[in-house]
Amino acid sequence: MATPLSVYVLTRDSEEHLDAVLGAVRGLADEIVVVDSGSSDGTRAIAERHGARWLERPFDHFGAQRNFAQDACAHDWVLALDSDEIMDAEMAAHLAGLKAAGFRPGGPDGRDVEAFKLRRRWYLFGREIRCLLPVESPDYPIRLFDRTRVRYSEVGNLVHESPEGVTSDERIHAGALHHYSGDTVERLYAKLNLYSGLAAREMVRKGQATSWFGVFSHATSAWFKWYVAKGGWRDGEVGFLTGLYASQYTFLKHLKRLFLDRGGR
């Protein structure tokens, strides 16, 4: 008998891709949970059309949001998705086979693992890209796991959250999650503003200082790292934007950190 699977999705004004995200996993999920942090568009209607359970929680940081979502799930095995990550049919079929085998690689008698790393390909303005700070594409985030043994840190990195408790995992190379990180300038810069603010708070938590020199020098270094060294230039106009994103994100992170010392936000 197949092991039941809960799927959760974090949302906020996510109507653009949510129908495709949920449609791709409906045949795989025994339960879909959507945790929303203040949508004002058609996100809820789309979620309910797919039979998802709708929950609301004000956003503070990603680790806490993910833990709230997995605690709300009914089943031990959880697939965690963002609202712009669409699973292709090849990966869905592979996960269905894993589910039938009790999430043991190699079949029901295979080795026990706590988590699986899923291949994820990144897209910007509809084009696949090589990198977008802080990752190179494809990357392999942990997104399928046993929630009784894996949990996200709420005192670790506020921006790029990572699960704890993983001592044994397996990479899945079949198919991919297709991550449409930004299809409009507005969405891309909304993410940049959110993530840079969280990163500035993270610098405070870690006792990391900055300066006006640091604001500009780190931004310049980020441009060369992500546009030149990481090969963003090979992606043409979109690659230029990935370099600009890296530079502006780093600029804002250090600028916001500087003003937090002065009572700013």
C-alpha cells in the first residue's frame, strides 16, 4: 500500500502559477495544504478549486512559515513547494513510484532515508537561466521529507532556510521542478525587496556590521561574481538582469543593515 503524502504550498498573491503548480501534483497528493500570508488576488479561489485546505498566517520568515505548514499536514511524508515551482510529468511519475515503495530508494526493502533532494531548474522572464543569486541552476533543494524527522531552523538563515535533522538523503534526477522566479519586473523586485530586508535582519542577528564603503564594494563584487564568474553573461539580456539583481540585492541588504543601526527598518 502506498505511503500517504501531504503537499503544502506557501502563497501570497500567487494566482499566476498556482493553478499549474497544484494541477501537477493532484494525482500525487493525498492532501494539499495552502498556507497564505495575505493574498488579495485570486489565490484562494484557485486553491479551493483544487480541493486544498486553506490556512492563513502572517509572514515573518521562511523557516517559521514552513514549520507551520508542515505541522498542519495530516501525513508524515511531506512535499514542500513554492507557488512558482511547477513539477513536470517525469518527476511526478518518479515520485509516484517512490510513494508506492514507501519512499525507500530501490523499492520497499531499500534503504531508509529522511529526505529527497529534487532537481530544480530556474527561469527568469520565461527563459531558463544559469544562475540567480544565491544559486546556480539546476540546484537540488530538499523538498520531500519525513516531517517527524526533519524540521526547518527558525534561528538559522532567515532568507535561505534549510531543514535540520537530515542524516540520510537521496537526489532525484528524474524530471525537474521548474521554478519561474520572476515573470515581471514588479514580481522580481518585490522578491528583491523582501529578501534583502530579511538578509539585513540576518546580518544583525549574526552581529555582522557594514559601512558605506561596504554598501558599494559588496554590490560591485556581487555583479562580477554572478554576471561574470558564474556565467550570467552567457544568458544574454536576461543574464544581464541576473547580474543586476545580484548587485542590487547586495546593495539593498547592506544599505538596510546600515540603517537598522540608526533605528531604521
